Amino acid sequence: MASGNAVAGPSKEREPAPVKGYNYEEDDEADHPQKRYYITIPSTMLASTPMAMAIGFFLGGRRGASKARLRFLAENAHRQPTTVQGWYFYTKTRNYRVFFAACKSGGQYSLGLGAAALAFTTLEEYIGYRREKHFPKQSDAFATPVDPKRTSWRKGPPHVEDGMLAGSLLTLFAGMAYRLPNPLLIRGVLVGFTLGSIFSAGLIAQDKLAYSIRMKKAADAAADEVLQENPSPDLPTRTELGEAGAPGMEVQGSQVNETSGSEQMGWFEWAMDKVRVKEDQKDA
């Protein structure tokens, strides 16, 4: 039974609650409370950091294993085993210590070198980002095509000065933190300057190589499309060349092909020129 206080009429449709951080219509507004934020992780950071960690683990593990082996030999030089069972436990203990020392030293080197690579790539990307903000014209002066598969904080291509500044600043801060003497500090800054420039030059070369590959694929695709619309005629056979007016011409079997192709069209033109030359000689 309906209540007397109920009011007849159409029910109000409740508007759906907006999804926080996922609004399509007002996403471009700068001060919108539900504006989405994106975190872009550069591909150089994702590639160089794991590689540096792997190299650091290999180098640190090798160095730690060598030190642990020599230390174990020095500690047990005065008590060498005399039985077969003694030699078995001696070798087993040595291998265990070498293994655990290699893992420990490899982990330390891996974390250190990975952190250095992460700091370098972050600083290099940030310098390139600020360069484009403050010097947009100089950034576009020597613009190279950007590889679309590489994500970056930069909108344009990398420059050599990005890696130079990043490597120099990183080695300078590290040398000051470890309080290196001035000769070693200067040498470290020069090494960071050189390695940083090589890193940025490698990125530029990668962009140019990727651009040339893309252009080659586009040219091949365009050529295939043109050949599909305008197919090349079939090459003449040996019989057709003889009927064309070259009965005395010596034709090698390897030079005549029953199939068609753009690379062998020069043979047909050469054969027709020979026929014209012989006809001109007969007329003369």
C-alpha cells in the first residue's frame, strides 16, 4: 500500500560518481581536481641500470671470490689436512666461503654501480629537460630525428653536452664526498666528462640509425606499392630474342631468365640495342 506522503512523478536519475583521476572531458584543465598525472620513466634509465648492476655483480663477485680464497689459504696454511677426509672438508669449507664472499661482494658492487648508473641517467635526462626549457632555439639547431621507441623527459633529441655535464657533475660530487685528493679528483672529472659525452653520442647515433632504418623501410614499402600498381613486364626468353631479330647473337644461359624482375631489365635493353645496331649496319 502506497504511503500518503509519497509524491507522484518521475524519479530523479542519480548522476554517476566521477572516477577519481580518470576524467576524459576535463582532463586538460590545469586546475581541475581530478587531473591525471603521468610518470614517465626514460628508457635509458631502464636499460642502463640493470646492465650496470649485472656488470657490478660480475666484477664484485670475481674480486670477492679471489680475496676470500687467498684469505682462507693464508689462515689455514699452518694446518694443512693429512687425510683424504680432511682434504674433503677443507675443500668444501673453502668453496662455501668463496661462494658466500663472492655473493656478498657482488651484491655490494651491483648496488653501487647500479645507483651510479641510475644517478647519471637521471641527471642526464634532467639536464636535457632543462636545456629545452631555457634554450629552445639552441636545442633545435642541430636537431636529429628521435627514435620513437625510446621514452625520455626530453621532447627533442639528446645533445652531447647533456652527458658531458652529467658525467662531470656526478664524478665531482662523488670525489668531494669521498674526499679524494686533487689529482684524483681532476682525473675523475675528466673520466666522467669523456664517458658522459660517449654516452650521449651513442644516443645520437642510435637515433640516426633508427631514422635511416625507418626511411629504408618506408622507401621499400613505397616501391612495393608502386610495383603492385605498375607491374614490370616479363623478360624475353631465348626464343623471343631470336624472333626479335638477333639470330646470330650468342646468348649465355645464365644471362637469360624466364622470370621477371627489375634488376634484370638491363639485359633486355642491351639486347634491343644490339638488334638496332645490326639493323643499322645492314641498311648501311
